[in-house]
Amino acid sequence: MERKGVSAVFLTLIMLLSGCLGSEDSVKETVEDEEKTEIFANYSMSLSENIFSVGDIVVVEGIVEINQNNAEYFFEYDIITPSGIRPVDVTLSEFDSGMRLILMPDEPGEWKIVGRLIVSGINDSLKSDVDFEVLPPNEGETILSVDSIIEMESSAPLSISGKVIHSNPTSCTVSDGSNSQSANNAGEFNLGQGVVEESYNITITAVCGIWTESQDSRTVRIILSAGNDMDGDGIPDDSDACPNGYGEDDGWNPNPTTDRDGDGCHDFEEDIDDDNDMIPDIDDQCASEIGWVSTEMNDYDRDGCADSTEDSDDDNDDIYDEYDSCPTGQIGWESKPYTDWDGDGCNDFSEDQDDDNDQVNDTVDDCWRGLSNWVSNDEFDYDGDGCNDLSEDDDDDNDGVNDVNLTGVTLDECPRTPLDAQDVDERGCDATERDTDNDGVMDSDDSCPGTPLGNVVNSVGCADLDGDGVFSNVDDCANTQAKWTPDALGCAVYQLPVAWKESGHGNARMDTVAHFSVPTLDGTWSFRNEWNGEDVYIFLFKYTDSSGNGNNADWSKNPGSMIRQLPDNAHLFYGSFDNSYNNDVKARKTAVQNALNADEELKWKDRIHYIDQDMSTASGGLGDLISNWNSLYYGIDRFQRAREIGSIYAWTSQTNDIIHWAYEARMYNYEFPTEVRETDPNVHSVTVVDELWHSGGWSGGYTSTYENVSINLPNNITSYDTLEVFHEHACEERRNRYAKSDGSYGGCHEWDYLAYMKICDRDNTSKCGTEFMRWITTYGREGRWLTDITPYLFMLEENDVRTFKYQGANKGTMTVKLLFSDWGIGERSTSGEQVFTGGQFRGEYNNESQYKRQHNFSTLADYHSVKIVATITGHGFNQDQANCAEFCDHEHHYYLNGNTAYEWHPIVSDSQGCEKEVDRGVVANQYGSWPYGRAGWCAGQDVKQWTYDITDWVDNSTTNNLRYKGLFNGQEYVPQDTNGGGREIRANIWLVWYDQN
């Protein structure tokens, strides 16, 4: 592009804006990458505003984004002016993120700048353009200065000279009607008139302006003294506007006082336009300069006063021009409050778009005739409604909440709420101004608006509510339990879905179920497609034999109570083996809909399915199970394993209760975290026994010995503060107890017996009297449990090699694993001693001649805490009238230095006490009286330790005497109608010492 010189001021501004002058042909110095990758680029130009005036500085910013730092690129541009593409002085500056164009527009009109970015490696240039308007400059008024009367003694050549005053004199043209001439740089002109032979008047007009034209005129009277003078007033007739008027006979000789314009007419007697400005004296407000002629251009209100020099109110509205916002506005009206509220010289009804002059257009001004002549801005009119906040506006931020009430009490606690806020509360505060949960983060930025008080939050207002180290805004699993390791998304292994298994399928109990699909009343249901790794499944099928016998009595019961007991992740399927299968499942659907309310029906709509098929024709994985099991009820757990359904007999009502079907699904949910516990990254497993058969019985098969169990851990054993035991007791054939055709029984064992894991002494493996774990086996079903025995950590040492013995009369396949972990509890057991055991609960349980009930001890030299750790269960049914050892809430009291505490067993008074523990490990639907609560235990559950901290009880300076009693209702139990049989309390009570860890 061609370049031209610019003024020093322009160059100075350019240097300040752009830093240093650049060249439009400059090229970025780059270094090529060794590896060539595809280049992507963006280019955009922008202006801070789009309206300028001639002579303004225009700065165009261009932003460049290129994905390779070393890419070569350069810029080109075209400037399209109102008169087309032509040379324009422009400076191009380049910098790291783009470019800058600086120019000074020199003509008004529409301008366009088209920029192009040429990048090496990109075939086509990238284009961007900006448009802007350039307004004409204010060139000011035109004022013509020339002698108004030229007197000549005799005929002679004449030139009329004068001067034009204007901001750009060279733009002025001066004309007398016949001749015209351009003014010089000083505004001077000289118009030749030729030889003057008679008097005459001539009008001289000057027109000036490059972009905005203005003009001024003067009348010049040329008087030739040698002419005739009929009235003898000294003014030749050809220059005398009143040649036969006042004169010598009247004793009148014209002078500036009586004939101001020298036109030969007596001002007081004849002349109706004394200054000859074409405005009659009666309407003329000014004795104007002689020779000046009033026109619409120079005397807007035609009052005889030159607007540029005489008239301070050009439109005669009683508002001086310097205060008049419409100085050449409507004519013929007077500015009064009712016509011009703000007194700005603009007629409110026809000219003024802002009647109160507050900078708010009347069309959007809620107080368009309010307080006048103030500026509506953020300080005085926050909402920009044209109402002054201090004196007129009742709702400064226009949020719908008044600032104060009629008595002046503050209503709007946030009087400057962001405009157009959509969520303003009753206090007048929007999300950017309120912190609903008081966590220090405004609601607008709070991704977790309901954070409970007292929690430390991050920058977006989210806390780690579940204590897993992951803030809620990125925590996909917001309720992670303690002592589980979360991943980056806040999910522990028990919260992750199980992947679909496409292979390894079978048709036996606990086998992986293959894919199947079934037609339902709502369409085809696909096992594989619906699998999410989090759900469990219950299948209930109707069957009627040829004699009319079947399970319809249970299958057709009101399903409402059963469905309400199902966990949220359950799917329930109804089907039928009968020819009436379609009507059967339709009836079930109707029964379900009638049993549930609207919210429940919506919740279960996609989780209860009605199989529209004779189930004897089922195929796929489900068909395989049906063919092999020949059962009416089936389950599938979260591991995709086929599960047998247990007994739904309710011992409390002595009838079948279909609620028990829901217990199966809840049991699967308990088992899932139990089984995946060892996969937690913070848990390290030591296997004691893995799927080995235990023969059971009361003789040689009662005990199974597991030798050389190596306690080999990744870290020193003293670094672990938690010890858990996983145990699975699997049954023969993985089946519930069932009757065989020969009258014998297969599958699981029959009774709920005590089972133990004993740990043998380190230095004598034949001595195995120390109880390590205790379980109560099921009635006829298998089970799996996870038990916390952290207090017994002291029994194991680094790199221990120990022997364990499993003792129990019930046979089965045994798996036992020790799970070590560290959760920063802050303490770990380091030593302990067994202080008390149980005994027969028949009136002499606390007889110290038979049982130890006191223990003296001194504190260790260095310890953190000391606790009582007790494992207590009561046994002995039908041995006395109350069966008290097993079914009484006996209390186990401890006394030390004036302090006391006791363990008790509240579930024994509840005939469904153990049924309510299904979610905590009780095996559901056993084949015996499993629902009844017992003293310290449930059939089919692990026995939990009871722990009590007595650190504050002990006296470090002397011997401590710890006493223990087993009582019933606070007293020694005395049995009634005893048959002398055993009614034993199995108590294993330790005093365990802890160090800080």
C-alpha cells in the first residue's frame, strides 16, 4: 500500500498506541518443528466502537490464534473508503498475539477494512473485516465581512473586497450573483464590478464548508454622487429608496441617526426596515450591521438578528443558545414547564426525546417528567429507569423488592442486585449476592448450594461430605463410606459397576448367567442391553400342575408390601408356566398398579416386568437355569451369578410371607461390598483357607487345621490399624438344603451352630485355645460375611507364620481371609489379656467360686488407651422356662474405680429382630427360626465384638480392680422349671492396650 506523511500529532498518537512502527510486509521469524503437524489458525479483527468523525484516530485490533508457535505468517489488508479503494495513511504493527492497524479517516461515510492472514501451511488465507461510519466534522459558521456602503464621486471601475471568516477559508466561494471567486488562505476576496455608471445595490454571498455547508450574505450599496437627487436629500435617485420622500424641502439631511442604512428613507417617517436586513422594523429585534441580509440560513427565527453575531436565542424559544439543546428547533413556541419540562429548548411534544434531560429516552423513562437535568448513571440511577434513586425510585435495582416500606424499614437487603437477575429472593438478593448455605461462596458460583454448615469448601462451594478426600463437585459417588479408598472420581470399589461377562457361563447355582431376552407386556427385555453392573434381579414364576395344585396362593398375593421392601436397584419379573400366562401376568400388572400409589408406580415402572411367554419355552441364560433347576423362583446378583431363593415362611405368622422375596435382593446388596472388600487398593489380603472342604460333625470332622499361614504384607504390620475377616461358608452343590428322593438331604446343613476360628500359639501350634472369630451358621443356606476384629491386631506380628483351626459341626466349603488396612485411626492395639469368660446362666453365673469375676491389673508404662473387648453370645434352647441364656436380654456389667458400663442385647425382645438385620449380614430366608432375635447373635451372621474405652477409668498410680457381672434385669438370673440342661453364655472378654499409630 502507498504511504503518505502524517502530522506530528498523528504520528505521536500512533507511537503511543502501537509501541513501535511496524512494516506491513514483515514476516515472523520462525523455527520449524521437526515433526510436521496439521496447522489450524483463527483470525479476527475488532474495533472498540464503530462511529468516528473525520480526523479521529481509528485503531483496529487483529487477534491471531495458531496451533503451532513456529508457524510463518503475515498480514495483508484493503481499505475501502466512501470514495472507493485509494491510498490512505496506515500504520501496521505486529505482536505475538496479532496485529494493530492505525489510521485517520479523511472523509465521511461508510468505511470497511478487509484483513487477510496468510499462514504458511494453510492453502487459503483467513479473512476478517470491520465496518465503521465516519461522521462529518463540525466546520462552524460562515461570517462575511464587507463594506456596506461604497460612495463614488464619479463613474469609475470598482472592485469590492472583503473577508470570509470560517474554519476552512479555502473552502469558501464568494459571489455577487454574476461573478464568483474562491477566498484565499486568509479568507480574503476581491470581486470586480467593472465601471460604475450609476448607483445600485448588490448582494454579496459567501458559501463555505467541505462537508457541512454554511453561508452568509451582505447587501452593498454603491452610491455615485454625480446622479439626480429629486428630493434633495443628498442621495442620488438611483440609490435612493425614497427618491420623492423626505429631503431638502423638509429640512432633512440624511445622517446615521435618521437614516441608518443610508437608503434615502427617513427612519422615523418613511423607512419600515431601518437596517435594510429584509426584516420589517416591527419584527426586527436588532439594529443589524448595514449590508447584512436576514435569510433562513443566518437568521433562523427571522427576528432580524444575525445568529452568528447578534442572536443569543436563534429559535426565539426564550432559551439562550448556549443552553438550548435544540438551538435551531421548532419556531413559534415558548419554553415553559408544560412545553419544555427540563428547559433545554426542545419542545417536549415534537422535539425532545428526553423531557427531563436525565439521559434516558422518554420511551423507557419511568419518570419522564421527574427530577430534571441530572445524569442517569450507575451512581444515581442504578437500574437506568430514569428515576432518581434518592428521590424518585422505590426499587433502585428493579428486582421487584422495594428498597424500604412506608415507615422506612429496609426491605431490599441487596439494593444493587445485578440488573435483569432472574432468581431474586424475598430479601431482594440474587444468586451473586446471597450465600444460602453460608459456606463463603455465593450461590451463583456455588456448585453445591446445600453444603451443611461447618464444612470446609473449595472455590466452587463444595465440601468433601463423605470424607473420601474428593470434593462433591467432582465426586461421582457422594456417599462413600468411611474406610474405603476412593478413585479420582470419589468412588470406592463397592460403588463401581460390575462389567458384563460375555463368557464363562453356566446353569448351576452361583454360575454366571448368560444373555437372554424375554418378551414382556411392555416390549422385549434384554439382559445384556439392560445390564449396568449395579442392579439385582428377582424372578417369580407361577405354576399349576394337572391336579390344580401350584404356588398361585403366594404368587398372586397383594404385592405392595413386598415391592416396598425391595432395594432401589432391584428388578422384579413376573412370569408363568401355565397356558394362561398372558392373563396371569396381565393380572399381576393390574395388581401391582392397584397396590402402588402414583409416585411408587412411577418409580417402579421400568423395574417391574411382566413376561409374556410360557416360561417353559424360555431360552438363553434364563432358560438354561429353568431347565436345570426346575424351580419357580430365581435370583441374579450384582456379580451376574445365578442365585437360589430361600424359604419365605414367616415364623411369626406361621404362614408364607412374600415380603421375604425382597430380602433376597437386599441380601445380595450386603454381600457385594463384603466380597469386593479385598479389591480396595488400601486393603491387603492374607488367605487362611480358600475353598477347602470342612467335613463337620461332632467328632474328627469338627476341626479343620490350616497351617503355615504367612502374614506377609507389603508394609510392616505395625503400620496397619484395621483388621477384618472375610468368611464364606459355601454349601454342597452350592444349594439350599433340600430333600432327596431317597429321603436323605442334600445341599446345606440343617442347624444354626456355633463356629469358631481359633489362632494357635506362636511357639506351640498344638495349643489353639485363643478364639479369633465367631460365627453362627445358617439354617440350611450358605453365607458370606465381613467382620471387623481390629482389637485383635496385637495377636499378629511382622512376618508371622501361624496356624489356625476352624471348628464347627456344619460341613461346607470354607474360605477365610484376613484383610489388613490403614485408615489413619490414630491408634493400634499392641497387647492384651483375656480377663473373663462366660459360664452356665442358671443362677450362679456370678459365683466367684466357680468363675473368675474380678481382675487386678496395673497400667503399662506407656500406652495411649485401654479398652474392654468382649464377644458374648447366649445359647441353650428349651433348658428352662424362659430359655433365658438364648432369648433373654441379659446385661454384662463392668465396674472399675467407681465407673460402670454394660453391654446388652435389645433384639431378643423382637420376634423379627434378626429379620431386620438382613442389610447387616444376616442370611435371608433360612430354613429355620432365623427371624427371632437372640442374645448377642442371629442365625446366619458373624458375631460382632463389643468394645468400650475405659482409659479414663484406670488409675495409673496403683493396682486397678476390674469386676464383671452377667445379670438379667439388674439381678442374678434364677431360672424356673429347669431341666438341668446346658444354658451357656459364651463370653470371651479381653483387656486390650493401644499405642498411638
